[in-house]
Amino acid sequence: MIEEKFASGQSFIHKLDPKTRIVAVIILSFAAALCDIFFVAVLYFIISTVLIVMARLNRKDVIERIKPVFWFLLMIWILIPITFDGQILYQFSWLKISGTGVILCCKITIKSITILLLFTSLVATMSIASLGNGLHKLYVPDKLIFLLLMSYRYIAVIEDEYKKLLRAAKFRGFRPKTNLHSYKTFAYLAGMLFVRASFRAQRVHQAMLCRGFNQKFHSLDIYQANRFNFIFLIGISAAGLSLVILEKIWI
Amino acid sequence: MNNKKNIIRLKNITFSYPGSDICTLDTLDLEINKGDRLGMMAPNGSGKTTLLHTIMGLCKPDSGVIEIFGKRLKQEKDFTPIRSKIGLLFQDSDDQLFCPTVLEDVAFGPLNLGFSQQDAIDIAKTTLEKLGIQGVEKNVTHRMSGGQKRLIALAAVLAMEPEVLLLDEPTAGLDNRVREKLINILNGLDITYLVISHDFDFIKAVTDKIYSMESGKILTDEKIHIHRHEHIHKHGKRPHVHK
Ligand SMILES: Nc1ncnc2c1ncn2[C@@H]1O[C@H](COP(=O)(O)OP(=O)(O)OP(=O)(O)O)[C@@H](O)[C@H]1O
Ligand SMILES: [Mg+2]
């Protein structure tokens, strides 16, 4: 299921404070998402690959990680060029391929990969607890952070629970078909899942209380406060800002 | 009374779950003194888990008095300080382990008690080592086996160095080797505990007194007599009550 494949490492990026990395990724991904010129988008892409290299991640794993986005991109490449208006690039009888559409696709492709790489290099390189800790220091409401941490832990449990229920139904001869009985059974399963999930939430809360939980959160990762954090943030902000200025002057 | 220091005292506790008209605990009395090693064997659904949750303040009784360490506890905030001194091992470990990795889970308690990160890590590591499950610190909690989760949950409880342990079926799902180890650990600990189990030999090995529960009340040693017979008997090896 959800793995923290990249979280352990010894690179410069891994040693940066979570707070710094979160701020950096927000600056860069907003800047990248909002840029309008293909050439500038390529520059952002270069920044993101540099960060990936700096994080010293296994190249194969990184490609594996960004694979799902290719399906999304494939869909865009099929749909947008033929449905977009504008200057026509090719025309096969009724099928018009729009040049503006193709350029748009290129932009979307490079931007989405860039943002994914940014998050992989800066956010996926910390454990989920550190992420929570960093968000906490950035004044994100604790409730939201808990939601994140608890979902991370319990998605697997809920999935297990669902499998268990389904297995129980199957062992008693249940075969999903398209009839009322099947729909009703699935409705029961879904209902049971909610009931169990809410009971479990209650019990987990009790367990947390028993272990002295006081609405505060701690992470075990120790980050040394050093000036690299500051320098890194300045560097990232400067890069983002100069690219934004570059783009404004270009127009 | 006696010279032993009273740690937990429940008096006339009545509790029923919301929406149910059966009293799960019915004018129940229980005393646990310092150094007590109590066992509890009772049928499924007799309210053992509910009893432990009442002691921890997780179930609020409808009436009765709860006194722990000599203090009367009424509201939620009265229970907060005692929860770090009483360690409850939940019946279902999945409820108890909620952190992504094993080390984080075991260190969760010590961190809440105010230990520094490095100290919490050290405590967690030594506790895991004591239970013989070193080397799994970085593992993802929900991918451990049922028995391993049990031990990790126990480590999480022990890492807080409680004065009293309440163990809800600690041996469920453990193999014989680990069960033996648990017996050794419990016998080696110098603390007060109450163990719930359906495993007669285990209870026999780690406790001095065995209680039972019936219709929401505790049956103490004097009233019951659970033992294992040497002679052939229609109950076989199963422990049973002589009326
Ligand atoms: N959350 C709940 N809501 C309503 N009723 C409950 C709830 N939990 C337990 N009960 C009821 O309270 C009674 C006692 O339950 P409890 O879990 O304390 O039993 P137990 O002695 O621990 O049993 P077991 O040996 O199976 O663990 C049972 O009859 C059960 O149906
Ligand atoms: Mg129980």
C-alpha cells in the first residue's frame, strides 16, 4: 500500500528541516503551475530534476512513482488536440488537430511531471510523521494533520476489514451478480465498514488517551537547525522569483 | 484493614452501554493492592474488557466510586494523570498501534511524558529488546503479524513504565515460545498487574490469585475455586467452577 520508500536517506535534502522543504515545495509548485511560457516551464522542470538528483533517489523507483500520471497525460494527449479550437496543425478529413492544443498538452505534461518531481524530491523524502510535524510548525490546524496521519495508518486497516467482510460473505456462498440480493449484500458490507470504522476510531482515540496523548504531536526525526535550511529557502525563493520576473519581462 | 497500599478501588460500580438495558457491570467492587498479581478468567461477554476500560476512565460508570492512588476520580480530567501510570494492553492490538512505524509507536508514550526525542528512542529500543523483538524498529506497524503486533503493543505499554499493568488477553495469538517469554517477563517485573486470559496455564503461571466475573460482579478466590484436576474428569483439561 502506501510506502515511505524515499523517506530514509542521507542526502542534503533529507537533512533539511521539514518546514523548509514544505515552504520550498509550495513556492516552486505554485510558480511552476502558474507559468505560461513553455520555455520557463522547462526551466522549472530542470530545477525539479536537479532536486531529484540532489536527493539521490533510486532512478527506477522515481519513474515508478510518476508512472500513474502518464495515464492521465495520455488521456489529455488524445482528447485535447482534437477538441481544441485554434490554429490547425493537421487535418485528416473531419479530424482536426489543433496546434494550440498540442502546445497546451506539452505545457500540461511538463508542468505535471515537474510538480510531481518536486513533491517526490522534497516531500516524499520525509516520513509522514515528520510531514505532520512540519505542517504543525507552519500553523496548519492540528485537526487536519491528524486526519492525514490517521488516514495514513488506517487506510490499510479499513482495506483489511473490507477484505475480511467480503471473504466472510464469499465463504458463505455469496457470488456477486447483478441482482437485488447482490446489491443489498454490498450495501450491508459498506454499512458494516462504516460502523466498524467509526468504532475503531473511537477505540484508537481511547488508546491514544491511555498513552498520555495531549493534543500535541511529536516526531522522532531529529533535524539539526543549521544555516543550510535558510540558504536553501533563499535559493529556492530567488529561483522562483527570477523565473516569474523573467516571464513577466518576456511578455 | 491490611497494611498493603491500596492502588485501585472500585465501589458499587454500575455500568451499562448506551442503548442497552443490561447492566454490564452491576454494583461491582474491586480492590487492587500494591504488589498484587491478579488473574481474571470469565466467559466471553461477561464484562472483563468493560471493567478495564472503566478503571482507565474510558467507560464512565452510571454510579459508584472509582479511587485510584487514593484519589477519587470523577471527570475526564481526573483520569488524565493516572493514565500514564496505569498501562492498559488492549484486547485488539490494531486499536493500540496507530503510528506508521514500530519505533514511533513505542516512543509515542515516552514523548508524551516529556522525554526528549533521543531519550524516547532509547527507551523504545531497550523495551523492544527486552521483549526480544529488536530489529523491527523501522518496520511499518500494520504489516507486522498478529503476534508481533501484540508484543509491540506490550512494548508500547511497558515503555511508559507504568506502576500497574492491566492486560487484556495478552497471550491471544502468541506462539508457545513467545508465551513462555511473556511468562518470564511478567514474573520478572516488580509491578502490580491484573491479567485477563482464557489460558489457564498462563494465568496460573503468572498470578497469585484468580478472580472471575458473573452477572456484572467479581467473584473472588473464596467464592470460586478454579483448578486443574489430576484425575479424569468430564470437564477434561478445561478449568471450571465447583459450585
Ligand atoms: N461498544 C459496546 N456497545 C454496546 N455493548 C457493548 C459494547 N462493548 C461490549 N458490549 C457488551 O457488553 C458486554 C461485555 O462486553 P466485554 O467486551 O466487556 O466482554 P468481555 O468479558 O471482555 O468478553 P471477551 O472475553 O469476549 O473479551 C457484552 O455483552 C457486549 O455485548
Ligand atoms: Mg474482552
